[in-house]
Amino acid sequence: MDTSQFEDILHRYGYKRTKARVRILNALYTARKPLSISEIATYVQNKNASVNTSTVYRTVNQFYKDGLLKQISSGTGTPSYELSESLTSYEHHHLICTKCGYMEDFFCEPRDTSPQTIMEQSPNFVTYNTHSFEIFGLCSKCKE
């Protein structure tokens, strides 16, 4: 994605284009893994020192509420964020280290356990907004 695509996303969701908002989306797109708000703030501030940390916190929280971002719980108490699946062309899941919180994406083909299939089997649910699938374990560094 390039700057114009991030600007289009902001426009579609009713946001004004600002350098901070574009850089937040770019940070999450470039990382290709979930980032904590402090990691996003570090990235944005390295690109533009004039962006205040509180601006990053407010913007990430608003993006999350409006569905641009997906929140991932690593079990460490600090949530991480990534672009929602509606903004990316790939569906993925996460492997998470229970000791250090390291996270990486993994991909698998949905079979009969796809969210839509599960929803269709439920007598009480008719649609879903998003889903999450994480596998928790120890990374190679923490196992040593």
C-alpha cells in the first residue's frame, strides 16, 4: 500500500488526512505483525518527531473503535493492534509466546471450521464482525 491508499481509507471512514494517521496505518502495514501502541508511537515519532505520543494513543483507540484496526491480546496485559482484515487482502492467525509476548502470523486454509460455517451452524447467531484465533506457546528464545 502507498500513501494514497491510506488516504483513501481515511476518507472512506470519514477521517481527515493527517501525517500522523497516515503514518500509523503505514506502521501497521509495514510491520506485518501486531504492534503495541508504544511500538506504533516509536515508529511514527521516528518518521516525524513532532507527533505527540498521546495523539498516537487517541488515534489508535479511535481506529480500533471504528473497525480499522483489530486488537490482539498477547496475554501480557498489553494489547497489540493490526490492520483489520477488511483493509488487507489476507486472513491470518497468530502464534504467541506466553513468556515474552512475541507474536508472529501464520496462515491456514479455512475448512469446516471457518467463521462463516460456525455461524451457519449456530441457532442463535446470524452474522459475525470479526474473529480471532491465537495459539499460545513458547518461542525458541524462551524455551532455552
